[in-house]
Amino acid sequence: MKFLIINSGSSSIKYQVIEMETETVLAVGLVERIGEEVGRLKSTFFPGTKAEAESVIEQPIPDHSSGMRLVIAGLTDKDKGVIGDTSEILAIGHRVVHGGEDFHSSTMITKEVMDAIQRNIPLAPLHNSANLDGIRVAMEIFPKVPQVAVFDTAFHQTMPPHAFMYALPYSLYEKDRVRRYGFHGTSHRFVAGECAFLLNKPLAECNLITIHLGNGCSMTAIENGRSVDTSLGMTPLEGLVMGTRSGDLDPAVHLFLQQNKGWDLETIDALLNKESGLKGLCGLNDMRDIHKAIESGDARAALALDVQTYRNRKYIGAYMAVLGRIDGIVFTAGIGENDAIVRAKSLKGLEAFGVRLDSAKNSQRCLGARCISSQDSTVQVFVIPTNEELAIAREVAGVVRG
């Protein structure tokens, strides 16, 4: 039961091989700089009976097909590899960013599914096109292996219309599908399931707020196991303050910048996506660097931290109002899992709503899932590491088994 999980980007392929009977990772790797003068494949193999092995290859990788064939050559290498040949891969899972309104769940890939992914390219032009490249290459190399598309947006397709609609002319929704979709759905679904296990309750009975804090950030309100609201919108720009993305913004800022700075829409879009957020506020987008800058007295770094955690707190409060009853709050992803200061500041002042941290538990360094709230907290707070590749693999298993 070996599954290959693929996340194909415009110039990269991220992959894992997972043994599903034990949910053990056998190999993990990244092909990057596809199409550049010199490409790079870094792989780490965990063959079980042999010592862990690492491989780095630097050579021209002209396209995704060449990159995937390099991956397969490494996986089947007689010294380092973890599979004898490609026949040992029983299913392949593909991360697809945008399923629009076409997909409410993961699905077996067919020509019709690929056509629908193609139709949704306008909603995610960089991501969906690259995801399709990965699918086409995998189907070429593994023509008889079941392949499953797992959509970032699918988990949020349970949002009610009053949550996903923008207050724009309705025709823009009818004709152009302008609405909120949400992203990071695979991560939110995964940590919600893990939280339900820790709470010893069925997920269908849990009301949760899941908080994915990395370079990209999002928050989801989960009612009885279903997403009913999420912070990311039609694109991954709305919502929380992120590493380089602004998050929520007065839409008229675009017009102001155009009229007063002479900037075109492409320049403004690049500014909001790549030069804003934490980076825009203090010049740094890695939270570890921001903490170091704060320690040395950098006032703008302190401001950036305050702006981000204040926005987090506002959304937590809003989602508490949406859900009414809260069983748990979950922090996940790079910052959410590792940054005790961000967690504490994001929950500051919520004691009146039953949210109380245990400062010692919150500060403790630990790799696994854990509860960090105090015994008298009526809302349990958890840190749960996300594992999107394993989540995708589980989705693939469910689809393949029917």
C-alpha cells in the first residue's frame, strides 16, 4: 500500500511516498528550479532496514516530465531507493489548489475532472495550471495507477451562502463565480480530526476554531465538523496578516494607489501579495527574525507582531460569535506549532470567554500534539502539527476504496 503524493508548482514538484498500512513516510523530496539553467532535486529516503539516506542532484531540469523521471529514478535506485519499481505505487494523490464550486470532496481523476480543473484556472492561474502539469506527467509515467485530486478549497464548500457571498452585484457570482472559497482546507480538515480524537468526541459533534499560521495564514470556524466560515477569500490574500500578504484591506486602497502613485493593477497586486504583511511592516517576514529584532529594540518589528496577533484575536472573537459553543481552539503550521509568544498574544484578553492558557505548557517545546490550556479553561486550546501529505494520502485511500 505505497502511495505517491505530489504537489506540483509552476517550477517545482514536492513529493512523498507513504506506506499506508502504517502511515510511514518512506521518502520525501523537492524538485525545484524547473526550467532554469540548473535545477535541483533533494530527496531523503527512509528505507526501514537501511540507514536513512539523502541525495542532492543539480542539473538542468527542463520540464516537469524530466523532474518526475528524476524522482522515480531516485525512488527505484538499488542502493538508496524505497521501491523496487513503479508497480509498487498503488495510488497517486495530487494537491490541487482550486476546485471552485465543482468539487466538494476529493475525486478520482478523469478527463472530465481535468477539464474542470482547467476551467478553474482563472480563479488560481499560477497554481491550477501547475497542478495540471503534475497530473499529466504522473498519468504519462503511471498510466494504470489510480490518481486522485485533493482540493484545497473542498473542505470549505460547506460554508453557507451568507458566509461565502460578497456584497457585490449578484451577477458577478452567477456569471464569474466571484465569491469566497477559502484555502488550506486539507490542513484544517486534518487538525480538526486530530483535535476531535484528543477531545474524545466524534468530529461531527465538535465546534472548533483551527488556526493555520505559517508564511500563509488562515483561520476556520468548524461547526459539527464542517467548515462554516474561513478567513481566506476568493484568493489567498484576504483575512489574517501573513508573511508577505496584507490580509484584510479597504478595497479603495487600490484606487488610491492608482490615482496618487500612478501604479497599475499588476504593481498593486504584487505589492499586496509579495511586499506587504509582516514584511511590509518591518522588512522581515520570518517570525524568528522578527523576535530577534524585537529583542534588539526594533519598534517596527514589535508593531508587526502586534498587528498580526491583534488580527488573529479579532478573528478568533468573531468565530466564537459565529459558533456560540466552542470545544477547542487549534494552532498549527510553522508559527502556530512553534511560537509560544504568537499563541499567547493571539489569545490575550479572551479569558472572559473561557479561554485560559497554561503558560508553562504553552512555552514547552514539544514536537507532538498537546493541550496548552489551563485546567480551569472552559475552551481547550491545542497545538497540533499539521501533515498535509498524510491528509492527502488518507483522502486518496478513501476514494480508491470507494
